[in-house]
Amino acid sequence: MANTSQEVERYSWEGKLKFETAEDEMLLGLGQYEDGIYDYREKKEYLYQSNMKISMPFLISTGGYIKQLPYFENLTFWDN
């Protein structure tokens, strides 16, 4: 029987995007989820596609701007 195992090199990257918001500013968007979160201030959300989860890498602010987040496959949004 032949040996079918194969060694594969894998790479990963980590990046951070930081920006400041006003205390009364709401952060909206990020997609369609079942948890009912409207304002993502002080929240953590994992953005990935699944059966009942639709990720949209856009963050909409009540401060009057929209940010498109760098989104490749998996992304963690965390306002801490």
C-alpha cells in the first residue's frame, strides 16, 4: 500500500486596523446575524460565512462615515 500522507506548508497573517470613535457614536453593519446586536460598540463579532450567518465587511457609523474592512476569509471585529 502506498504512503498517501503529504507535508503541506501553511502560512498565516495577522493585521490590526485601529481607529478612534466618539463616545456617543454607534457602530452598525457587519452583516446579518441571529444574535440581535444592532450597535457593535464594545462587542466582538466573528465574520465568516455559514448557513444562517451572512457577513458583510462594512462598518457604518452614526458619525457619518462608512469603513470597508479588509476581508479575506475570516475576520474578527472587536471594539475594545
